[in-house]
Amino acid sequence: MFRFCKSDILRVSLNALPCPLPHPPPPTPRPYQCGHCSQSFSQPSDLRNHVVTHSSDRPFKCGYCGRAFAGATTLNNHIRTHTGEKPFK
Ligand SMILES: [Zn+2]
Ligand SMILES: [Zn+2]
């Protein structure tokens, strides 16, 4: 199934100006799925680089309790449990 944006349909039917918006690239097949989370990757090396963030390599350490996290976002979310900030509510 080929996807048109609205402007494309207009262009085809009304011979109007070309669509000014960048079209989203076609989705890249990502057959290498992480077994620890829902992320998937197109290259096995990318998956390998990602998987280590779940196991040994956790460079983001909590200054309050010493727990380590794979990502800065995860760490910041965790630190909020110490500081009591509740930005999502
Ligand atoms: Zn993962
Ligand atoms: Zn902590």
C-alpha cells in the first residue's frame, strides 16, 4: 500500500504545487530486537552495542544510592525518586 500525504493527493487531483513538506523516510526493517526492552535495530552490531547497556556497562550512576543505569534519562527518572520531584503529575 503506497502512502500519500494530503498534499500529494491534492497535487495528483488538482495539479497543484508539489508537497512542501518532507516525506517521512520508508521504515527501515529492524530484525534485531533487544531481548531486554522493545528496541530493535537494523544491524547486529547496533543491537550488540545496545544490549551491553542492559548488562555490565551502566555509565550513569546515582549519586544518592549508587545504583547504575544505562541511560541518562533513566538515571534522571530514578534520581527523582530521591528528590521527590514528580514532573509527570
Ligand atoms: Zn534493550
Ligand atoms: Zn538512587
